[in-house]
Amino acid sequence: MTDVVALAAELLTIDSSTGAESAAVDFVSKWLVARGWNVTLQEVSRGRANVWAFRSGGGVTLSTHLDTVPPYIAPKLEGNKLYGRGACDAKGIAAAMMVAAERLANAGEQRVDLLFVVGEEKGSDGARAANRLASTSRFLVNGEPTESKLASGAKGSLRVTVRTTGRAAHSAYPHLGNFFESCWIVNGESFGAHKNSR
């Protein structure tokens, strides 16, 4: 049986800063192939690939990312705590998923897929590429540090363009302009409260 901390420490010895994930991809894919997983490498860009591993599909995909932010910090085990770049975001999670999936497969559960993407820390090009893969699972568990609490949603961004008309003024002299009055219509009470307080 694979020790999850030992596997995580081994993954942490590999520098896989965003854009240079190939050694981690190679390690993970070889580990999975050696244990009987069907592994597909999905090229994201030259020399960079997502790892998709499966047995029979139809169940759940466990997914996280293999890249880390720079600089590389080597692993260090102190007591029962493993430190190093990626220990919790997200190589430790990847190791836990790999070990859990392997244990499930050894117990006869074949409906587990694994998807490890690259580029999550900068631009998410691996996740965008993974969206083009044919879905084989009914559910996806995305591993990302959430203070050990189950999160049923995800962060995101909303980009909008707002155009208003009015009289511009420096922030030191907002009373000389009417920016808040013009935005009040767009953003309702949040600016309306400011408008009424002047």
C-alpha cells in the first residue's frame, strides 16, 4: 500500500512551477501506468500536458493541478507535517487523490477517473484544454485547499464594462464631480447610500 505522505514528498521534490510541469507530469503518469491505469496525456502546449487516467469511467473524477507558483521550495518533514512548495496547493492533494483512487480500484471500484491539469496557477490553460476532453464521469471533485471544509462552489470572476456620463473630479475633491450620482443608477443602493450621505 502506498504511503500518501511519502508520495506527496516525492512529488514535492519535483520543481513544477507553472510552465515547467513536464517532470511532474512524467512522474504521475508513470506512477499510474505502473498500477494499471489507462493514461492519456493531453497536450496543452509544447512540452506541457494534462494527465487523464481512468479505468471504466461513469463515476467520479478526482481532479487537481500539478503546477505550483515559484520559487521552488524543497520538501521538509517536521514531525507529522510536510512542508514545501505545493504541499497543500496542490501536490499533497494530488498524492491523496492518487492513493485514494488506487485503494478504491484495488477494492474493486473501477468508476474513478483522475485528471491532473497544468497551468492552474497562471491562466488555467490546462483546465481550458481539459474542457475539451470527453466526459466519462457523472461527478467531479476538484481538489483545492479549502481549510478542510467541503466547498460546493468555486471562485470566479465577473468582468463587466460600465459606461456612465457625468462630471469627472479628483478623488480628493469628489464634491466637484457627480460620479456617484451617475453610477447610482447602475449599482442601486450601494452608491445611493453614499449619495444620500453627502
